[in-house]
Amino acid sequence: MSNTITIPSALEEVAAALQPLNSPQKVEEVTGIPVNTLAFWRCEGSHLAFVKMGRKVCYRREDILHYIETHTFNSSNEAKEKSRTEK
């Protein structure tokens, strides 16, 4: 019998906490991105894709995970370069 402990990656834990469609409040709870920032990004048409159904705004799990994957950096300089190209 093996005593190996499998620790899920942070991304797997985030994925497990998300539904297929998530409210802005749920996105804030899981990622820490404030609801007001998400609203600003929607108005700008930047950063994180969203789904609009009538008045309801939702974020797809795969879009949230993709955003996290594409915003993971090895240095502050790398993050600054990404930030400049998104503007």
C-alpha cells in the first residue's frame, strides 16, 4: 500500500468550486476579483468573457480557468508586459 498523498493543484480546487455558469459574486468569492472590477471589465469589453441572458450576467467556468491560466506569471516584469498588451 502506498502512502503517497495527492494534493490537487490550485486550479483544480478553483474548478471544483465553480459551477458551469457563475454569478459575479461567485467569481469574486473564488478568485478575489471584486464584483465592481468585473462590471468595469464588462463595460470595457476586456479581460474576462461573460454570458448575458436577459438581465443576468454569468461567467463560464472554462473562461474563468482560462483567465487564471493566462494570468499566471513567473515575474513582476512578465506581468507588467502582459498588462501593457491588454490595454
